[in-house]
Amino acid sequence: MTYTFKLARRLAENWAFSAFVVILTACAAGETTGPLAPPPDGTPVTPDIADTLLISPQNATARAGQRVTFTVGDWTSRGNPVSGRTEWTASGGTIDSSGVFSATQVGEYTVSARRGGKAGRARITVTAAVVTAIVITPDSGVVAAGGRFTFSATARRSDGTSGAVVADWTATGGSIDTAGTFTAGGTAGTYRVIARERGGTLADTATIRVTAAAATLTALVLNPAQVSLQRGAQQQFSASGTWSDGTTAPPPVTWTATGGTVTSGGIYTAGQTPGTYRVIAQHTGGTLVDTSVVTIVAPTLTSLSLLPATVSLAPAESRQFSVSGTWSDGGTSSPTVTWTATGGTISASGLYTAGSTAGTFRVIAQHTGGTLADTSAVTITAPAPTLTSIELTPASASLQGGATQQFSVIGRRSDGTIQAVTPTFTATGGTITSGGLYTAGATAGTFRVIATASGFADTSTVTITAASPTLVGIELTPAIASVTTGGTQQFTVVGRRSDGTTQSVTATYTATGGTITTGGLFTAGTAAGSFRVVASASGFADTSSVTITAPGTYLPPDLYSTDFEDAGRDREWDVYGPGTSVTNAGGYQH
């Protein structure tokens, strides 16, 4: 026998359990399925919906900041037993492992639970916090007859916060204005000050003692003396005083604070910057002051998640990773993390770029300055890289004729890496070796060096310019001179260049046996003999020989004969004069 059961698709009445009911077609020969047995606790069995956890309450309403406890039954919606630890999550606000939910923001939230492989959902609507009490600060005071004392009213809300409230003030024993300033009458005694929520029913009462003579404040104490707060948290401070008449009552004070704000009623709200700060209360109209220390602590990170958890990339492909965190103050802002990665590189912002090596690698985000970390898996799959081009360097060169330039070639692969290649070089305007050493020719112009390898080619431009001639020496003329004592001889200097041409130079002259001007005019001294004139310019020098003779000295013709071989060597010679013979008078250089 065959039985066919069809379950119609329907939308669950509660949106938190909205689901598509599976359409089942079960065929079984000779078998029948009996009705589902109800659980022992009597929970109704609903076989026509998905088998889900039963969460209580299903629909809840709470004020902002109010706590609501959710629970999970031991039976599913289809009557199946379920056991084990319950895992709670919420679409907003916070929920702990015991199912206690709270939220500070108004809205609708989904509470989800998982237990024994089953899941379920419930809904909670969070409405705005309401004022639950009106508090007068201070709750008592002392003022001299005719004096003034200022009270302030604060609203306490259902979410635990405090704030300003519009109150209507009344008082006995004096008068009080709309700002809460009480003016004492002339009769001493203890009276009441009442603040009532405008338009509401909440109220608070403080006492004010009017003294016949004005008492003076002798001591002021601020409480608490020190406190540690999370960012944005609040703390109520109060001031107590001792008066000259022996009484103790809160004095009127002026509040100031650092690191946050403080109301006229002493409610301090911590700022966002961690550190050590102060709350100061000064007696209004007086000089007494007391200070409390406030330490603002940064919330601690309780969990860190890295997304995506897994990713598959090609070489050089990039993927952005991100982190989310849960903080001890219930915040969910992203923490500052330090990124590390294998198999590629990752930027300070979490952008991972895959390397060229295939394999499975990791991206790790660790809380900066903390210990929490999370890891994602990266799988890199890469095709074998192929040669896509060659590159000849340098791409251009400028040389003088005869100069050399070394060229080199690398191969560029499809994965962005380089590889060695064996190129063939050709060139115009000069010659190039098989190793890429180019020698410029003598012809000026623009030429090319071409490299080819593995079917690819690249070209570089070579500009050849004619070599500029350079100074290679200087020449002093005449090289040999003979003057009589007191006579003169003009010397000149020219520069010799590498191309055989001459150029003008500015020479510096020195001389022995006489004097020489900056213009090269030599004047012989009074002593006869062989002397020198030296010219230097641009790092080069040349020397001429000068023979100084006395007037009337006879030089025989053979002094200039061809016996003076090997120019530049010393030779002996005789000088003859009337009635005089001088032998070996000196060495003469030709």
C-alpha cells in the first residue's frame, strides 16, 4: 500500500518563524507513519511546520536598557526532544550565553537560538527609555535667612541613564524660581523643596534648613574621590560640607571637569579619549575646592572575526579582507589590527595580493597591542608563466665617437617575473659584441641597437656626437734664445689640442737669470750664463733655454755646427773673446 502526504506551503503566523514548509512526498510500500507523540510537558505538536526550537517569549517588548531573558524548551515544535548547550545570537543589542538580551537603541530585533542541531527565532521590540524617577540634587541644604540656595532636578530613565528634566518647583519657608534657586525667608527652620515632572506625576523632595545667621563653609568633600569609567559612561558626583555652626549639609558648588562633561547636578559623562582626568567642585561664591580623579579606560576587545574566511585567487590577483570586533562595552566597531600573510603581500588596510607560487596560504589579523587574532585561508592557483617580451636596457644612450656602452637584455614573463634570455645583438652607427658592448663609430647621428631572443625583439636608440678636441699640451716659443745682458726677448705660448689644432691659453711665466712680465717679455740680468724661461697653463708646462752673453762676446760659428747631435743633451763648448779663452763655459741644450 502506498500513502502520499502533501504539506502545503504556508507562512508561519509569527514572522520570527517564517519559513517555507518543505513539501514532502513520501512513498513507502507496506508502511504507515503514525501520528507524532506529544512531548511529556504537554507542548502542542505542530507536524505541518518546520521542526524548530521553541523560544519563550516569542514576542517581547522592553524599554531601552531593560533586560529580557529568553529560554529554549526541551522539545521542538514537532515534539522531538532536544538537549545540549544553547547558542544565542541577536540582530542587534547584546545577548549573553544565558539568553539575557538588552539594547540601548530603539527598534525591532531578532533573537536566534541553536541547540542540538535545531534553530529557532523570536522577536523583541525595544521602545524608548522612560523617566522612572525625578531626583533633586542635593537632597538637603543649609542657607541663612534671606540667602539663596540652588537645587537641580535630574531625570533617571529606565535604561539607567540620567538627564535633564523640565520640573515645576515649589517650596516652603521661602520662595523658589523656575531654575531651582531657593530664596530663604526670614524664619529659621527646616523646610521642603519639591520638584515635580512637568506634565507628569513623578516628583522628589529635598530639605532646606534656614538658619538665623549665615553659616560659613569650613570643609568641602567631593565623592567619590576616584572612579574608573568606560568611554561614554556616566557617574554621579556629590559634594558634602561642614559648616561653621557644626552642621553638615551639601553646599552649593560649581562643577568643572576634564576628559568629559559634567552637569550642574554633578553628573559626569566620560569622553572618548582614555586617560586620567579630574572632576572639580568649588563652593559657589567661596574658595573651598575638592577634586576627584576620573580614569577613562578603553573598552577591551572580546572577539575578533576576519572575513572572508576562505578565498581562491589567481597569481597577482587581489582581495580585500576586513575585520569586525565585539567590545566589552557592547560596541561592535572594527578594531585596529596588524596584518600578516603568506604566499603574497598584504597592505596596512588588509588588501592581499597573491604571489606567483601556487598553494594554500594564510592571512592573519591580530589585534594591535592585544592577543586576539583570526586567520583566513588563501588558495593560489597559478598557470605556468610564459615569456611575453624582452627588455633592452638602457633604452637610449648618448656617446661620443669611439666611446662604449654596455647593453643588457632580460625577459618579461606572464606572471610579472623576469627570466634570463640569450639575445642576438645588431647595431647601426658602430659595432656591438655578442655580449652587448657597443662601440660608437666616428659618424655623428642617431642609430639603433636591436636585441632579439625567443621570437621577441627590443630596440634602443644611440645618439653619437663628434668628440670635442681637448688640450693636450702647451708650446713656449722660442725654444732657445740668446740675449746680451740687459737685453730683452719676447716669449709666446700656444695650446696644442688632441685634433692637432692650436688654441689660445693664458700662461703664467717664471724665469731665471732675469725677469719676465705677465705678457712674456724677458729682460736679461747682468750675469752671463745659461738660464730658463718656464710657462704653465691649464696643468701643462714648457721650458725654453736662454743664453745671456756680455756685450761684444764672440761666438764661433762651430757653436751652431751639426756636431750638436741628440737635441736636448749637454754639450761642451768654448767661448772666445778678444784676449780671452773660456773652456767648458757651460752645458747648452738645443
